[in-house]
Amino acid sequence: MAKESPSIWFIAGTDDYEVSRALKETIQTLCPPEEQAFGLEIVDGAAATVDEAIAAVDRTLEALRTVGLFDASKLVCLRDVSFLTEDDPGKRATVKEAVKRLAEEIRLGLPSGVKLIVHALKVDKRSSLFKACKECGELRLFDIPEQGYKADEYAREFVHRRFSEAGMKVSPGLESLVVERAGVDTRQLEQEVEKLRLFCGENPVSEEAVFTLVAPCRERMGWDLLDEYSRRDLVKALQRLRQLLFMKNEPVGLIIQLQTRIRELKILRIALDEGWLRLEKRGNWVSTSWSESPEAHAFCGGVFPDPRRMNPFRCGILAGYASRYSVDELQHHLELAVETHDQMLSGTAPADLLLERFLIHAIRKEPHALYA
């Protein structure tokens, strides 16, 4: 079957929003709403048992072989398929045999005018059905990468596409900020882009608008607090802290995260001061490069994790933050954070107040002493 005019579409992936969106668009393109009453047949592939999986395959085969009531054209959609993985019931031999029958039907060629969509979230690409659809039709796969930084890149590309489709010109930095606040769930990102579109209209999207409108996910809120500390913005740091406490985040966990961030900044500040780490502004981004000197190797190899293995984009951002502090300041803040952590564990004062006091002492720029 020529791929120039496919009659088979395989739509799948871990990004359930994009998969659902692609399924809806494909169905409407192949079979407009006014034709769906007689031209569309949907088979439920959400099978919990072996019998249900085999029955779904049999119903699909029957639908492919049955001519439409008033027209020879017909669209069959095997939706929400759950048996194309190595989990139950997909791993059972009888189910694999049934799936193989459907794959063979596809390879033989569908009747003229008949089209098939296979829709799933999870799929083993070794499946005979996946291979047959790849050979004879069109694949539309939407997988969110498992690695954190790749998932962020995927989300940024999604946000960029949505802004472009809405006719909005937004800087890469603000696109990244949307992802940093909302996370990588594309369904949530779609809502945030729509809010910004409605709010900003023909006006440019501003950083203030993103912070005001984009709802931060729980995980990203903690990063916001770390970033506001790193930027030396006390007002926003206290706002983020109160939001986190309202969302039932534990102060002990937050002070541990702050200790980790301070150590990262201290390492990068030392590397900057010694000339082992160099920053270069490139448009809206900051690129980083590490020295190959024996001293740089000895320093980086002596700390864990090795800062040279850090994602370059993240390294550039954190190095920029580190330049706002001296090494002595960061060491002092680390001591304050450790002391605050100890005071939380000893119960000498409410943990939320101790954390708030730490931020006030650490971020203000005038010299200060350790807690009494």
C-alpha cells in the first residue's frame, strides 16, 4: 500500500493530551461529523481480560470486512487499545495470536474505501500490529521523554507551537518560564497558553503576566523558591514560601532543597572566580564552557555531582545566579541553612517561621551574624 495515500493510522504515545487531540483531528478529517452516524465505527480496545482483548480484535476485523450501509467508504477506529504491551492481557499467547491476525489483514490490504485508526497510549513497538501499521500506514507518536531535561525541551517545543498557532510572538525565555512554572503536562500547558492569549490579546506577553496567570505545579513551586533566593528577590521569595506552605509543603524539605542549591551556587562561584567556568551571552541564552586545566579537573572531580555534567542550559542559569553572591556569602548562607535545619528538628520554634527568618537573613545584602 502506498504511503502517499494511507488508509491506516496508528496514533499512540505517553502524551495523552496530544494523542487525544491527534485522534480527534484525524477522525474529523477522515470522516466529518455529518458522516459519522453511518461512516464511523468505533471499537473499544480497553480490555482487562484475554477474552475482552480477543473480542476487540474480532470486532475490528468484522468492521473492516463489512461495507458501509449507504456508502462503500467507512472509517473503523480501534480506540484505547490496552493489549499492545507486555503486560496483561497483551503478553498472553492467545492475545498475541489475535493481534497477529489483525496485522496480517492490514498487510493484505483493506477493502477500497475502508480506513483504520488504531489508538493507544502505551505500545510495545515489537508488536506485530505496530509493525504492520508502520509498514502500511502512517504513525503519529507523541511520547514525553523520560529524562527531565528532555521532557522540558519537549514541553518548550509544545508551548512554542501553541503560541505560534495563536499568532503570538513570545521570547524563548518566557516560553521556558511557562514550562518552569506549569510543568510538562501538555494539557495543563494548553490551558496556560490560552489564558495568556485571552489576557494579553495583541499586547506582548510579559514576565509579570506569566507569573500572575500561569498556575505553578506543586513540584515547580519549590524550584520557584530556590530561584527567588538565587535572584536575591526577598519579596518574591517570601511570596513563594507562603504559597508552598499553604500547599502543605514541609519546611524541613524546603530547607534541605535550599542547602543543595546553595552548595551548587558556591561550587559554580568558585569555578567562575578561578576562571575554570566561562559564560558567554548568545542571544537570549548563556552558553558555558569549562577549562581543561589540571586544576579544573581536580576541583570538579572532587565534588559530587561533577558540575561539568550539569545540563548546559541549567548550568548557565545557575552560574548567572552565582555571580550575584560571593563565595564567603554562600558559605555563610550554607551555615545558616544547616543551623536552621537543626533548629527545626529540635523544635525550638515553628519551622515555617524559622524558614522565613532564614530567607530574610540570607537574601538581604547587608552583613549579618549567625542566629543567636
